[in-house]
Amino acid sequence: MKAIMASFLVLGVAFVAPLAVAETGQLHTVSGSIQIKGTIVKTEGPKSRKEVVVYLEKVGEQAYPPPPTESALLDQKGLVFIPHVTAIQKGTTVDFLNSDTTEHNVFCADEVCMLVEDINSKKPKYLDLGNFAAGEKAGHTFARAGEAVILCKLHPEMAAYIIVLESPYFTVAEIDGTTQTASFSIDAVPAGEYVVRTWNKWCESTDQELEVGEDGASDLTIDMQRKQRKRRKRS
Ligand SMILES: [Cu+2]
């Protein structure tokens, strides 16, 4: 018995030591699941709200790596924006492409789409790429964080969402219509303290703090309920 105890002690020391000298600056994966509570999120058809942006914001100093130099792509195909929901880091360029044979337009009237040179103007201009023909592509760099609703003047039924984040630590998860759950995984997260936040058209979550250690973080659970403000509007 004494021999067994002794070997446990040795193991204990052996396991603790490498953690204590672990390198800083390593990147980790944060993963978990989302559960919809008390409501049903539509996941099919034009009223689908299945996309959930999950993102991590640093606690304290908001020091993030610079935005990627590669552009994100937002296609217009079959009179639909694809993808319907895109998440980007502030400073990322989005290329808008027309893959249809008909003309399209791209515009956005949200504050996040205000043109940088017009920020101090009394009549600021907003993102409007004009009409562009089949096969044409035009880019826009998003310089402010927030929610951008992207529309087409020629097809009022078309809409897409670009969620512009300060943080590069995000993913877009999709809710399963049957289980009303989603799983997610965010890669390349440095160790540190974060707040876990979400964006969805229909639901919201309560902010939760997360400490990402040397083993990353797994089994994170995010509960989402129907947005409160929509409920008030209806009553
Ligand atoms: Cu259009």
C-alpha cells in the first residue's frame, strides 16, 4: 500500500511540473453547445433564423491581432445573399459578387456602414455599391463594429447580415431544427479572460465569463432565450 501511495505522489509531481512551466502564447480551442430555451427558432425557409454568431471579447485591454488581409465573400445567387449571416473582424474587406444573370445592388443604411470619410458629416453617406451586372464584384472595408443589414434596391426581399466584431475570436454556428441545439468551436484563442457573447436574429444569451487556460475550454454551454425587446413590442 505504501508503495502505491508513493507512486501516486510521484505521478502527482510529474503531472504538475510541466503545467507550471508551460509556454505562454499558445493558441487554444474553445468549444461547446448552444441550447434554445422556451422558444422555437425557425431553421428553414425565408424566415430561417438558424445562424448564431458566437464570439469572445477580451476582459480588460482590447488588444487583438490585426484583421485578416484576405477578403470575405458575399455572393448574390438565385436572388439570395449567400451566406445569409457573416461574421467578420473590424477592418475586414467584404467582396460582394453578382453570380446571377440579372443586375443587383448592394446597400446598407446602418451606422456601421457609414463611410469613414463621412463620420463627422451632418449628412453622412452610407454603403451603396450601385447596381452591378452579372459577374461583377465590388469590395467594401468595414471600419466600425456593429450589425449591418445588407440589402438590394432592386429586390426588396433580399437581405443579409454582416456582424462586424472588434474581436477575431468568433464562429457562426447553425441551430438544428429538430433538437434546437447547435455545437460550435472557435480556434486560435490565446489564454486569457473573456466574455462569451452571441448574436442571433431571434434569440439572445446572457454574457458569461470564460477563462481560457492551457487546455483551452470545452463543454461550454450557452442558453439562448427569445429576445426581450421583441416580446415587449408585441404586448
Ligand atoms: Cu438584387
